[in-house]
Amino acid sequence: MEDFLDPRNAEGMPKITDSMLSLDFLMAAKNGVRNCAIALTECITPEARTLIRGQLNEALALHEEISQLMLRKGWLHVYNLPEQHEMDMRSARTTVQIAQLPLFPEDTSRLGMFATPNK
């Protein structure tokens, strides 16, 4: 990929973006579970424990829902580590390619180009 402004290079990006956002959401949910579990160990009153336990159960349910969505979409392969490893490596290569793109390309005129990539 030499030109990140060329619409042809945007093909497949919505799926990659959805996958990345869902993984970020999953990590945030996992962090919420961890924080609720830690808070539960710090509670003194039974009322506070009940409240935090409810939040922990909700955080666990959210984590499960996101995980199941990612499994259905093929964005997460928890039962097939070689496949997950290949996906992670492909993602890392794409990240490196994006990082190596010139921030300010020489030719920025795009007259006559459409936003829809060629199939």
C-alpha cells in the first residue's frame, strides 16, 4: 500500500475496524470485571458488598456477551490458538504497514476519485 488516500486501500477496513473496536470493548469489560472484584474485597458493609456483587455480575454478563459476539463474527478464536495467532500476526503486520505510511504525501489532489473502492 503506497497511498492511504486511494479508496482501493480502504477495502476491508470496516471489518477490521469493527474487530478492533470490539476487542477494545472486550478489554474494557475485562478491566471492569477486575475492578469490581477488587472493590468487592475492599467492601466493609453488607449493603456495599451486595451492590458491588450486582455490578460484578453485570460486568461478567457484558464480557460474555461481547465474547460471544466476537466468536460468532470470527474475530476471536479462543478454541483455536493457531488461528488466533495468525489473526494477531496479520493485525500486527497491518498496524506496522499503517504506521509506515507517509503522514503528508506529496500528491494530495484527489479530483475525480470516488469514496467507494473498486471490487
